Amino acid sequence: MGAEVPEIVVRRLPHYARALQWLEMDGVQTISSAELGARLGMTPAQIRKDLSYFGEFGKQGMGYDVTFLYEQLRQILGVDREWLAALVGIGDLGHAIARYGGFVKRGFKIAALFDQDPKKIGEQIGELEIISIDKLPMVVRGLRIQLGIIAVPAAAAQSVADLMVSAGIRGILSYAPIHLHVPRGIRIRYIDPVVSLQSMTYHLKPGSPTQDGPDESYVGE
């Protein structure tokens, strides 16, 4: 990888990996950039350009070996190993996240649950017990957790983010509907379903121009 990889390219790689995983499960052995592009709503040229940042993975006229490319992308993304995550905020959303089985299949494991409500401390969710947030630094350092998931109300999110960073967490996924301030070098991503819905209702409200085809902007956002 000689040239610096644009962040937008990094964000598209998981979508490529997911498509390749499904292709592998379906028994597909090779696929062209045109066929992969059709599945993802992208041009073949864009796919080839994105992959070129990381090397040469296919041969002209032969396409890509699905299993090989999938494994290469897993290594590039760092998900060929298990990453531990700490989840803070065990309300309705936190319970759903804690019970979601899709993380483990993709290289992630929620290793610790935290909340500040004394009534929730000690409650069991699966194999994990909810721990007081006061113990987060000790637990995170002890387990060498590098990822944090924030599922608390907006008013508490910044203090939780600060605590995570001070404990050594380097990547944060936040469900709180607020922009968080973190030091340089800390990676943060946001998930806000309301914002996503609002960006769609702009196009659906009366008087908006209609669109001819689907707008699956998740790949290029």
C-alpha cells in the first residue's frame, strides 16, 4: 500500500467483504468487477480503483477469486482476528446490542457491559454481567479492549467517550444523537436511525422530484 487510502474507500471495503462472503456461501468461485458492481450498485471502474490501493487481486478477463479476495479484505480490515468491545448503556437499545449475535460472526465480541444504574448492576445478559461504569478503566485495561460502543442518552455520551479514551479505547461506535469530541487518533463512527430516516423523508415529502431507481447510498456514504 504505497498511496494513502482515502477514508471513503476504507468505508466501502466492508461492503465488498460482505458481498463476497455471501457469494462464497452460495458457492460462487469467481466474479468480475462488473458482476460485483451490479450487486453493490457501483461501477466496475470504481471497484477496481478501490482495490488497486491494496494490490492486484484479479486477472483481466478472468475476474476475482471470491474466496481469495474475501480473505484478503478480511486481513486488510483486520477482522481476521477477534476484537473485544465494551458496551456502555444497557437500556432497551443496549440490551438489543448485547444480545445481537452478528458481531461474533464478523470478528467482534462484546466482552464487557457497563451501566451507572445501581438497579442494573449485577444483572446477567447471556454470559456477561452488567458492571458499574466506575470499573470501566480497570476492566478495559485488564482485558485490553480497544473498541467501545456507546448506547447512552445524549447528555451522558461525552463523559462516557472521555472515560473510554482515558482507559485506552481507540475506536468508538456511538448510537447517541450528538457529536462527540475525541482526541486525534481516536476513530469514531455514529449510528443515528432518525437522521437516516430524515434524509429519506426529504425526498419523499410532497413536491419532491421522484427518482427512477433505488438510492442505496450506504455504499458510497
